[in-house]
Amino acid sequence: MILVISPSKTMDFDSETIEISNSVSLNKKTNKILEKLKTFSKGELSKTMKLKGNLLEKTYLNIQNFEDNFSKKAISAYTGTVFKEIEYETYSKDELSFLNEHLIILSAFYGILSPFDLIFPYRLDPTMKIFKELSLYDYWKDFIAEKLVQIFQDGDEEFLINLASSEYIKMIDKKKFKHTVIDIEFKEFRNNKYSSISTYAKKARGIMTDYIIRKKLSLPEEIKLFDKDGYSFNKELSSETKYVFTR
């Protein structure tokens, strides 16, 4: 069982807390994106990424001086809502091993990451138009498909648990993916109906990721017992490939 999550825009490249690490993940496709971004003027970067002021200046300098930046493990570099709930600093060695073997992070810049892959600071999401001829979704589609085949073969896995956002999960071509994808949704009861609220759903995805890692779950059925932060499995709203948790 492999868990997939989205990255976050917010990142921290200060002190490192995990000793285990993989190599820096600068594949050929990442390098091609970097080379393209380095040709952008500040005006083009502002238009493409919808940035201005200090954030535009910082992003531009990060791109131009990319090789001079510090690298950090993906799991500790991302600091968004989901990642704040993954309390890896308190994990045992077995839990850290499970984390690295069963969690992947989708990225518009790196394609696909393991938690301990070293990354440099960047700012890019898959909706941004970098190349005129194709979208970043199409750019990464085959690369990610090949990586997933390798991951599932190496680990003899059967299920992909989707804890990513709708924006990022589209980087995976489900039609070409031969294994079962189970989508996880979190809904709140408001105004006599269940609806998804982004802020709460993000936090819940992080809490569930942490829960699965700590318990080292291996089967989708075990996820249905998740009962953190007031959520419980809603059988009526769920299906074989969609697990809905409500509160």
C-alpha cells in the first residue's frame, strides 16, 4: 500500500533533523524545467507564477542561483498544513523506514519524491504554463507512470491511497495505472449536508498519513478504522474505491 500526498508551497530550509537521506533528485526533466525558468525575466515569472514584491524577488533569485541553495529532505522541507500533521521527528526507526518505503510526494518540479529525497527550494505547481507546447501534467505523465510501476514492483504493492489534492492527483494517469486507487475524502456536516472544506480536509489528510505510518497499515480495510480528530468512516457515502470520512 502506497500513500500519495501533495507538496506544499511553504518550505523551510533551515536546520535538518533527520540523519537518513537519499540523493538530490535533479533528474533530466527537472533540469529542463530549471533551464527554462532561468530564461524567464522577472516580468515573465510574475505573470506565470502570479507573484509580486518580495516573493517575486526571492523566487527569481532562487532560480538564478539554484545550485547555491541549501538542500533538505523533502519531508522536513515542506511545511504546509498536511506536513505539520506528519510528526516524523517523533517516529521510531521502524516508522521512519515505513515512511520512506510507503509515502510518495508529487511535485511539479521534481515529478515524484520519496520523503528522504534531498530537494532544493522551488516554487511551481502543475497548473503553471512553463512550456508553450504542453502542460506540466502532460510533461510529467509518462515519467510518473514509469516511476510508479517501479515502486509497485519493487515493493510488491497493490493499492495506491490517494491523500493528495485534486490539483496534484491529476499528475497520475489513472487510466494507465494498473493498480487500485482508493480516493480518501473528508467531509463536514454543515447546513444539513456533508461538504468538503479545504482547510479541514488538508489537516485531516496529514493526520491520516501520520496515523497510517504509526500503525504501519498494509491493507485499505484497516484505514476504515481511522477515528482521529472526530472523523469516522461513512459507509453510506463510500464505495470500494472511495473512502469518505465525516464528522
